Amino acid sequence: MKILGIETSCDETAAAVVEDGTTVHSSVVASQLATHAKYGGVVPELASREHLRAIVPVVRLALEEAGAGFEDLVAIAVTEGPGLVGSLLVGITYAKSLCLARDLPLIGVNHIEGHIHAVILQAGASIEYPALALVVSGGHTHLFEVREGFTYRLLGKTRDDAAGEAFDKVAKLLGFGYPGGPIIDQLAPHGDPHAVKFTLARMKGNTLDFSFSGLKTAVLRWVEQRDLTSEIEARRRSQATSAEDFLPLTPQPTLDLLASFQHTVIAELLRRAVRSIEEIGARSFIISGGVASNTGLRIAAREAGLACPVYFPTPALSTDNAAMIAAAAFPKLHAGHFDDFSLRAQANLALA
């Protein structure tokens, strides 16, 4: 039972063919990094235009690599939100057109649920429920209780910047370009994670919520106090694109700052995760989303002595992809939960 998944929530145009919710026959992702890098972040209008250019060839290639045609599909799944409305609209409109032309069922999938299923796709029966899911990326930082049958209860979320967004903004501030999160991760081992002391966020109300804006501001104040203008400009003018290129351009105090910043973000994520595991009696801990590729987070989570096993997706399935969308659609297919052509793009779609 093969499902074609389509994902266009932000700046990757992706399509994949997944069989029985477990076997990935193809996964194609067209990145827009080169388009948005010069602006230091995703430009929504440009993202929509790039999706329009890429959606047909990406879907065609996904089918070719899977050795499948539309006659081999049982359904088409597409991300309905959350995300950029214009980007979502491209994927949804194309998915509707394919379903109409090929008389196939349409299944709308929540992007965050897709990230959770990126782990379930690979770990499968190893995951025991209830599970705690931490979805952490450039657009999301959420904690969910996941129960059998894939029901979800939101435990905590960011009140301002997502963790991945904080990584990218700090990297941009320091002249490492966009996206800068991976650069910080690769440079952090060269610094002292305890050199710069940051104050941990104290949350009123739901103490499982996150906040990273204060940490980002603390980095800005640290930079302003040391007048790093010439150092930052040297990195911006350089042709550096990798951590190896940036290392000679980054003095030890800045490396210590990066290490301390990353250490604090990871500590904030795991501190709330540990409390959530205890609160719900979690038997598994799922970490997914783009920041799940962060090596510091992977090491810290596995060395934290958690009360349950921790599961990560592969790096290829951590960032936005369509295999996770097709996998998340499989339980909906079995339950007969289909959508009609009133399905619409929802920028702030909640996972319930």
C-alpha cells in the first residue's frame, strides 16, 4: 500500500513514496538554501515561487525512483500546516489536482505529526507508549505526550523563538551566514561550554513552556560589550561556507560563546523533557525536527541517564521531508480518515 507524500511547508519542496508506513521507496528534497541565504532567512514570497518551479519535477522524480506510477498508489498525503501559507498552498493545490485526475484519496497531514512519524517510521515497534515527543526545529519547539493510536496532548511549547530559530539568529549576528545552526554545532566542540554563564529562563504559568528570546538577547549584549565589529565583518566578507573555513576566523572567546550558547539551549530542552517524562510516565522519548540533527543534543540526550530510551531519526529524516508525511498518513488511511477538496492551508494548525 504505497502513499505519495508531498511536503511544502517552508523552503523545501519534497516528495516521497512510502509503503505500508514503514518502507521508504524514494525521498526527494529540493532545497532552496541558495535562494534564501543572501537574505539571511526564508523569504515567503520567494519560497512560494520556488515551490511552483520544483513541485512537478520533484514528484515525478520521487515516482521514478520508487519505480511506481500513479496506478500503484492508494492515496496522496500532503502537509496542510503549520507553515508558510503560500508554500503550503502550492503543495495542497497540486495534491488536490493529482487526486482529482487520478481518482485517489486525499489525506491532509499536520507537519508536526510528520516529524514525530519520522522517528516511528524507523524505530517502529521499538517505541513503547506513552511516549514523549520533543519536536524541535527552526519553526517549532513543542513537547507532546503521544499515546497508542497516535493521540497527542501538548505539554509545552516555545513562547517566542523556536530553538532552531535562535541558533540561526545567533549565527547571523556573529557573521556565520544562513542557515547557521549546523555551523554553531560544528564549532561548539572547539569552545568551553561553561565559559559564558547564561541565565536560564523562568516560566510563569506552564513551566514546561520554553523561551529562547532572552538567551538570544544575552548573546547580543555579550557581543556589544566586546565590540566584535571587525571580527564579524571579516567572517561576513570571507568566502567561508563550512565550519572548517570559519574556524581560523573565529577567536577562542567567540568559540567559547558558541559552546556556551549551545550548551544552554540543550540544557533547556532536556530539563523540561526530563520533567515531562516523569510527569507522564513516558516509556519512550522521541526527538525530531531539524535540531534533532544537532550532535550536541544527540550526545547529551543519550548521556542524560533518562528513565526511558531515546530515539532520533536519521539526519535525512530530521529536516523537512515528505517520507514523514506519507508515514503519518498511513494510520489515517487505515482508519478511513480522508479529506475532501475543502482542505486548506493553515499557517498555525495545532496538533490535537
